[in-house]
Amino acid sequence: MENTFIIGCGYIGKRVAKLAMLKGNKVTALVRSESSAKELENLGIDIFTGDLDHRETLPHLPLGNSILYYFAPPPPHGLIDIRIEAFTETINKPPYPKVVVLISTTGVYGNCKGEWVTEKRPPAPQAERAKRRLSAENILQNWGEKNKVPVIILRVPGIYGPGKLPVKRLKEGLPVLREEDSPFSNRVHADDLAKACIVAARKGQGGSVYNICDGHPTTMTDYFYKVADLLKIVRPPAITLEEAKKVLSKGMLSYLAESKRLDNRLMCEELGLKLKYPDLNSGLSSCLKKLDS
């Protein structure tokens, strides 16, 4: 039996846990709240309690020879991911995990002005959240090199799936950019991302970075329109970029300030990953049955 350990067992973590258990693996997760602990225990996941924001609460984790998935988000402020910094400081003695998989973000590439982006492109994050993600990558890779543990980075764009669609936003009728002003954006279905995590742990090369996406970028406006059509909601009004600067949130504007098209050939060729949902049309239709409105 292989041991799987998950740090940050939320929307994607639970999917990864399910896939690991289907393979007969024992799955353990680090959780912060009692409610999360009960939910995961009901799924058959063993629990350790600790808070990444308070390193004194972090227990000694039995990570020896395990597959470790780090999915915890960085803190909401600053340029350094102090959570992963605290975590790596608690695992500075053997036995170490046999491999670590980190979910990062394609936001580390910054604004690429609609160009196709491979993993060879140097990171140039603009948003603070992306700078924290790059910090996490560097901290974990340095830890892996020091302790001779393979670390695999998965750079992930927008995640969608059942219960993870912009339903509330669409029902509120918030505007989107006109198609001609809208940046390219990229996505991956939650089920394909979970599968990618499992495959990366088995086939990924230590020190490698992989773009995990469906390989069919569209504009952000196209995404909102497709979801609205799927849910039979009136399409949101389209506005100019200048108008958007006056009415959209700072967070949304930061996403609209970046445009890139992600190349996923390394994922397909080196990991051999075959996507269940290779484009929005196939992926969105799968969300209807379990959609949480």
C-alpha cells in the first residue's frame, strides 16, 4: 500500500484523495478546522490537525516514502509564501517523502500579450498573488534540491467543474469586457487536474514544471458567455476596457490585465496525460448534473 499525504485537501485535494484511494492508497490530510476534519474522515481520509499560519501547531508528519501533494493556498498578503516556508521548516529531517507535487499558477508568467507560452518562458509575475506562488515554487524546489527529494510543479490556470462555475456573478448580471478587448484565458477541468496530479507524481521529472490546461484557450468573455448559455442565463452586458476600470473589482481587473495562451504539449508528451475534457464544450456539459447554484 502506498501512502498519500495532502496539504490543503479542498476542492482538488478531495478529488486527488478519491483517485488515490481507488488505487488502494492510504490517504492522510493536514487540516485546520474541526468541520473539515469531520468531512474528510467521512470520506475515509486520516487526519492530522495543524495550522500553516501558526507553525508551532504543525505536528510531526509521517511523510516517509509517501507521495506528498501540496495544495494549500498562499497567504492573502505579501510577496513570500510564509505558509510553505513554515511547512518546509517542519520537514527538515528524514525520512522524507519520495516525491512532492505542488499546484502553482500560470499567473507566474505575467502578461504575455496573447502569446503562446511554454514552460521555458521565464516567470514575470505582475500580481502579488502570483509573486507569492512563484515564491512557493522556489522555496519548495530549494528544499527538494537540498534534501534530494524530487519536486514537481504544476502551473494551473482557471479551474472549473461541478460547483465551480461563475453562477453568482452571472445571476447578478455583472458586465464583461467586449470580445475585442477581452484577454486570452486558459482553463482546466477539475477532474483532469486531479488526474494530472496523480500522473505527475508517478511520471514527472524532479525539478520539472508542467502547464496543466486543456490547450484550447479562449477569451474570458467567451467563457462567461458559454457558462451563461449552459445555464440558460441571459448573457452579461459587454463594456469597454475604460468602462470596466470604473465598475469592475480590483481583483477582476488584475485578471483582465493578463493575456496568454498556454502550450500543454509537455504535459501530453512527457506525462502522457490524456484529458477527459479537452475543451470547454465537453467540459462544461459535464458540470450540469452536479452544479451547485
